[in-house]
Amino acid sequence: MTAFSFATAGRIVFGPGASEQVPELVTRWGPRVLVVLGARTDPAAWPGLAGLPSTAVLHRSSGEPTVDGVQEAVDHARQVRPHVVIGWGGGSVIDLAKAVGVLVGGTGSVLDHLEVVGRGLPLPSASVPVVAVPTTAGTGAEVTANSPVLVPEHQVKASLRSRAMLPALAVVDPLLTLTCPPAVTAATGLDALTQCLEAFCSPAANPISDLCARDGLTRAARSLRRAFTDGSDVDARTDLSLAALLSGMALANAKLGAVHGLAAPLGGMLGAPHGELCAAVLAATCEVNVRALTERAPGSPALGRYREVARIVTGNPSAQPDDGVRWVRETVRALRVRPLAALGLTPAGHGSAADGALRASSMAGNPVQLTRDEVLEILVRSS
Ligand SMILES: NC(=O)c1ccc[n+]([C@@H]2O[C@H](COP(=O)([O-])OP(=O)(O)OC[C@H]3O[C@@H](n4cnc5c(N)ncnc54)[C@H](O)[C@@H]3O)[C@@H](O)[C@H]2O)c1
């Protein structure tokens, strides 16, 4: 067996109602608490937020983090000098809290440390402790070591990345996701499914990331439609919160692939929800990957992985990769995911999306190196 390492959040507290423990759990770090919240979150609505010390300072954020937005939050945090940063919200909010936590103690700017389009300098080796409390079930950002940041002038998303960015504590409370509307449930749940699938098929997968990915795929596959149809279904919401957590553990210790490679430029160009973009290209990417593997790397273990994914998601023990692709296509349609053309991608944008995808860091985790023509084919078939 190949050697591997596995890292995750310092501690994970999971379960319906778990977020009520947050005030007690954060006291150990000190009195200066900086809370990063979504623009519309009402702190009084949640006991875990309402019970925080009255000295807690709120930082509001709206939309996905941009270079300027993250820099502004870091500048604010450098005044507050927090002992602990809490990110309470969707993946966007948690990513912002992680970026603030790792940058607040230094003097560098966001662009100094951003990969791909920034200077890519190493981040400080330690972060102020970050407590991640997800209110969506999708990104797994509560247990990952990066924060994607939107860079409007390059029309791309690129990450701040460091082991130091792993949250000290992840508190995952499925009840916080009950208010997600169906479109958010679909986009985020399909993000978790995609992350499990890509990590499972990545050449960097290891036995622990595989355990996470298999269980995450099983839970996401059986509960996505239920939570989409009935948002108050606590069992389905719990399955999806766990699938998202497991997907983050898997991706942070394996790698992703071409779906996330494409989501990096598409997110920058279209501004559409990250999970919906991933879902829109998922079926075509699986199909093109399986064909490329069959033609150029027929002995690759990834082919067996695509077969196993098909068996898990369909529940059919003799399913083949094509059956898995069909299941993805039907699920994405049932969850009303829009094709790329409806999300704003025109044929004129295909070339720059393909070039951006081939440069993206996630592309390195794809089980087979795709040609530019194959990436273009995925875009055409997903439009
Ligand atoms: N760090 C990582 O490892 C990682 C992994 C995947 C994605 N991401 C990033 O995460 C971001 C996407 O996060 P997301 O999918 O959670 O979406 P999000 O954080 O952008 O939230 C989507 C929408 O849902 C709303 N919302 C959040 N919680 C809600 C709730 N409980 N009830 C009702 N509405 C709610 C938000 O206000 C927002 O309008 C993207 O920026 C993506 O790049 C990060």
C-alpha cells in the first residue's frame, strides 16, 4: 500500500442541535470573538449565536468571497485581534472566516498568498483558531484546508491553501440547514456528491478518504431528492450534512478533478452557484473521463472506481459506468439544475473556460489528463 497522511479539523461535533454548544465550546480560546456571518443571518434566531459573549464582534459578508472582500475582512480583523474566529454560514462564510483566521496575525495581503493568479507565497504557519458552523450541506469547508476566492479581473476563482487553515473545531448541526430553499439544497447537495465522486476517482485517494467518499456517496445518493422535495425531512438533512462533512474530509486528503477544474473559471465567468456549476458538468465529465481512460489507460484503477460509484448511486450491484452517468443526468434534471447555456455561458466563452480549467489546480487530481478538445467537448455537452 502507498504511504499516506490524513488531516482534518481539530475536533468535529456533529448532530441535530449541536450548534447550541458553540458558546460553551469557544470559551477556551479567550474573550475576543470575531463572528463572520452571512449578510441576512439573524443572530437572535439561533441559540448558539445568541449565547455568544456580548463582546463578540460581527463581520457581515454577502456573496462568495472576492479578493477585495477578504482583504476588507482581514483589515477589520487586524483591528479586533480576535482570540477565535467563528464562521457561521454557508461555504462562502466559512471560507472567509478561514482566510481571516490565517491572515489576521501576519502583514501579507490576500494577493500575496493566492495560488494560480496571486504571488502564491506560503501562508503563516499558524492560524487564529477557527470554528466552522455550516448552515448549508455541501462544501465540507468546515474540514478543508483552503478558501476559494473570486478574482474578478481574471474571471477565475483561486484558493488560499495551507494545512494551517484547517478549522480547530467544526460544529455540524443539520437543523441549521432546514431553512435552505430547494435550489440551495440541490446545488449544495450535488456539490457534496461531486466532491465524494472526484476524490474517490482521484489517483491521490487513500484508504481513509475512500471510507469517507463511499459513505458520503451512499448518503447523498439516497437523500438528495428527499431533502429537495421536503426540506423539513430531518433524516434526509442529517444524511446530507454528514455527506458534506465526509466529502470535505475526502477532498482535503485526496484531490478533486476536472469538474472542479472547470468550476474554477466558470465560477469566475458566470457568478452562478458553485454546486450548480459542478452538477451541470458532472455527467459529461464522467463520460469523457471514462472514454479517455478506456482509450489511453485501460489498466487504470479509476475505471473500477467509476464502476463502483455507479453501483453505489444506483443501488444496482451490476451497474456499469454508463448507468452511473445516466443516474447523475436524471438526478441533476430532477433537481432542476440548469445547463451551462442557461447559466450564461455562450459558445464564445468556451475557449477561455477550457484554458482556465486546464490551468486550475484541481485539474491535477483528474484520473486522466484531458486534452483541450475533450474539455471543450464537456462544455458543449453540458450547455
Ligand atoms: N473550502 C472548500 O473546501 C470549498 C469546497 C467547495 C466549495 N467551496 C466554496 O463554497 C462556496 C459555496 O458555498 P455554499 O454552496 O455553501 O453556498 P453559499 O455559502 O454561497 O450560500 C448559498 C446561499 O444560501 C444561503 N444560505 C446559507 N445557509 C442558509 C440556510 N440555512 N437557509 C437559507 N439560506 C441559506 C446564503 O445566504 C446564500 O444566498 C463557493 O464559494 C465555493 O467556491 C469551498
